[in-house]
Amino acid sequence: MRAMQTHTLSRLWVAAQFGLIGLMIVWPAPHWARNGPSYALLLAGSLLALWVFWHNRPGNFNIVPEPRKGAHLVTTGPYRWVRHPMYVALMLFMAGVAAAAHSPVHWGLWVALCVVLNFKAAMEERLLRGVWPDYADYMRVTRRFIPGLW
């Protein structure tokens, strides 16, 4: 029963994540204005995502917070600095979308996305500790989203 609850909850976090991303992209904005900050955030998110894929091949991670069978723990590259660099890449990229939208609604959706990703990351960490006992040591030295802070 516990595994089924975990499976269901992990799918709900993913649905919330993609629902918020979808809303941010299709929600009408007063005016879309690409500018320096929006380009910088979009570029930073894209470059970080590419760095993540370079160090953690797509077959090793999962869109749901449940670890894949046969996966291995990656602590190099961007994972040396934060435990969830792909979430950080997504946060940066979507902040670029919000900055381009110039809309309080988009910033509210972005905050909601960050909250969802935080809860999804917490669930993932709990599950990863069950697979890799040394993940707890990794958590002590590496922050979730912001190096040295959080």
C-alpha cells in the first residue's frame, strides 16, 4: 500500500509541475517583452540543463521522483554544487518566461512551481536515501537548490 501511495503522489507532483509550466506558457500576458534579464534567465536555465545531461545521461534519471532500477548516484558536475540541478535549470528557465511576461500572474505561477519542485525534491531525497545509504552524507555537504544556502 505504501508503494502505491508513493507512486500516486509522485505522479501528482509531476502533473502539478507540468500543469504549472503549461499555464505559464499559455496564460495571456499583458505584453511579452523579451529583454536582457529574461534572455539571461532563459540562457542560464538552458545551459545548466545541458550540463546536467552531460553528467547524468537521460537513462539514469526519471521524470518522477522515484529512482530508476539500475540507476547510479551522480555527484559530479552540477551535482557537486546542488542536489537537484535539473530542477534549478527549470526554475531559472521559467523565471525567464515570467520575466518576459511582465505579469504578476506568471510570477505567482513561478512561485507555485518552485514550491512544487521543492516538495518533489524532498520526496525524491527520501526515496534516494532508501536506495543509496550514502545519499545522507551527500545531503549534508550539498544543498538542494542554491549552493551554500539551500
